[in-house]
Amino acid sequence: MTQNSTISLTFCVVVFALSLSAQTSNRQGTPAPPLFGAIPQMTQVQQENFPPQLLDQLSAIKAAALDDDYAYRQLAHLTENIGPRPTGSAQAKAAVDYVASQLRQLGLEVQLEEVKVPHWVRGAETAELTDYPGQVPGTTQKIVLTALGGSTATPSEGITADLVVVNNFDELKALGREKVAGKIVLYNEIYDDEKAAAGLSFVAYGEAVRYRAAGAKAAAEMGAVGSLVRSVGSADFRLPHTGSSYPAGIPAGAVSAEDATLMADLSAQGKVRIHLTLTPQKLPDVTGYNVIADLKGTEHPEQIVIVSGHLDSWDLGTGAIDDGAGVVVAMEAAQILQKLHLRPRRTLRVIAWMDEETGGSGSQAYAKNHFSQFPNHVACIESDSGAGHPLGFDVKMPAAAAELLRPVTSVLRSFGATAIQPSAYPPGADIALMSEAGVPALGLLQDGRTYFHYHHTAADTLDKVVPSDLRENAAAMAVMGYALASIRDPLPR
């Protein structure tokens, strides 16, 4: 990974962690009241931007999406026929070609935007405890783990070292280099299941993910020969959760929650040694692509409204909830408009981003190539929080812009997607650079109580997606996308 890639990964992880930690229970199944509740009458500005004809069109879009399985059929093909889509893989390229062909069939103007992406390949990944208190002679204990993206490989025969268990960076620093050098560090930061059960799973994730992202780097700086992190996620099914880690020159992996607890308990009793084998390969960067497809506007084709999700995924599962679901609901936003023969005033742009998971090079390439057009980007929407029941939208925009959108929530009220939740941070990693440049940004707000059961694991598969929830997400994306592309006035910035 190049220095620029490292900087890019740092930016994406920081933005994502900040945005997650800033969320409230509005992301979950028991949302706080929407910022803008039921108002008996629309304001004059709202009436001018949402005349009866547009409201009727939005209702028709919602009804069509709730009665359509286009998104689910597309997701089934992406996940079951194509499979996992890590950057640089044959599956990622096949997914680009497939999505582009489907959008061309809808009659959209499609272009493939070149992106240099990392090509990291997972190898062998095994671990076992070879020495620990109370050990039965002649036995070992298996540890369930997976390599983190950016991990350096061990020798093919693996490494054996003493284990040091810490709960946070302060504890690591307090140990001092002499107690860390030559050892393997385990960060036993526990994902807060109680927060998740109370509807704050994204907050819990934001608190724990920093050890996955920066733990190996901190350990390496103190002389450690390896770094492990307790998997960042809920539902302890002895599933390891992968994800990106800053390149640190040492092997880095994530262990299942159960095995992290085991190692912490044994380490409290005495010395523990672990044999670790991780053999990933960092291959040369390759060319990937953002898929960009335009449904041209009738009056202001130069003005752009983006609906999007990211096409790449991790390799353990098939990327159904992260983020095939986001891609297909964006695709359906265009499909529904074509089906109903509706053309918005502005251009609706569908984007399937490449490389959200391992550095954000797709969104950076888009920002570089289209920055001069950002003044004509009216809004950008991203779905990258799973496929759970939609509750509304996270938004980073002026209060006046959010207020203008209140009539959209009245259309979505039948299935509860009424929240417009202000965020201090961009509501999506791929739209972060646009948001920071002043483009009004929205993220689909979904019930995430079970999202981190499966996020970045082998269990991120199609069966985790409830078809009716996916239809509701498609309806919310299509209604909001068309509204933004059709209202009289661009959103204030």
C-alpha cells in the first residue's frame, strides 16, 4: 500500500468512526422523534417546491417500489452468482460489468471511471495456544481468527510468541516497550452489546473500531511482533470480523469474541504463548472502476443528484448487507423512474463506488475528476448501513435544507421512514469529500440492531436481507432521490 493509500485509509476510517460515534438512537429500531414532526400545513416555500403533481408522483414511486422485487433480484445475482467482491478481484470486475450492463438496459448513460485499487489476497490463517496455565500435556487450544486488511504475512511456518492482553491504548503505553517488544498484543476492547440492544449499535462500533484500525500500528511502535484485536461486532457466534488496519509491518488479525475472552482469562492466570500463521499477500495495485450512470434531467441536466452504494466487499461473506444492498436500492431508484416513465428536472446519477472498504480510492477519484462540478451537485445520498428497516435519513446540510424536505417524510410515513437526523459528520464514507465541499449529503437511516452480528464476517450473505425491508429501502431512496431532482429550488447550502 502506498503512502497515499495509507493517508486515504486513515481519512476514511476517521470520517467513518466519527460519523458512527455521532449517531443517536435514530439509526436503530426505536428512533427519537424526527427533527421535523407532523406540521398541519406546508410552508409557502414547501408548497412551491412540492406541488400536488410532484407529491402524487412521489406516492406513485413509493407504491411501485414496495411492489417490486428488482433490487432483491439484483442483490441475489451480485451475492450468489458473482460472490464476494474484494478490490482487485475477478469478482469485483465482474460486478462492475454486470451493474453497468443492467443500468444500460434501463436506458441510462453509463461510464466506467478508472480507479487504482489495492489488491490484497487472504492466505492461510490459523492460531493455537501452545502454552498456558493448566494446560493438559500434549494438547493445544485452537483460536478462531481472520487476517485484517493491510496485515503483513508471517513466515509460512508461522510465529510463536508470548501474548500480552490490554483493554486499551493507555494500558499498552503503560506497559512500556520492555514488556511489549517481541510479543503479540491482543486488544480486548469489548463491543458494547448493551448499547446495541438499546438501539446504539453504531455508537458501540465507533467506540471499538479504533483498535482494529490503529492497534497494529501502536503495537509495532512498541516492538510487538504481531497484533490481534477482539472482533468488532455483536452476536458472539465465534465469528471473526475482518476490516481494514493501518499497515504496520507486523501480522494483524481479529479473533472471535469467545477466543479473546479465553486468552484474557488465561493471561490473568499466567504466561500464555500463541502460535500464529497469517499469510496474506499485498499484490500490485490494479485498475478498478466506479460505475456512474445518469438519467438525464429534463430542465437542468447539468445539476446532479447522486444515489449510491459501494460495490466492493470483504471476501469472507458475499457482501449482501455491506454493501450490495446499497448498490441495488440505488439501481432501483432509476429503474422505478423508467418503469413509471418519470423524468426528473435534474439528472439522477446512480453510482456504484469501488474501494470503500480498503482506502476510499473510488470516492477520491470521483472528487478529483468532478470537483469543478460540485457547485452543480445538488445533493448526494449513500446507503451503507445494511438492509434493515429504514427509519429516515441522516443529513449533513443546513437546517433550512432539511426543513424543505419535510414533505418527503410525509410520503414515507406509511412505513415509518420519517426521521431527518442532523449529523455533524458526513453520513457516508463515499460521499464524505462531497459533503465536506458543501454538497448536501444524506445517508439512509436503518435499523442496525443486528447489523454488526454479520458485518465483515462470513455470515454477510443474502439470507440476512429481508425482502420487504429491502423494498422499503428502495422506496425511500427512490422517493428522496426523485424529490431532490424535481423540486423547484436546489437545496440551500
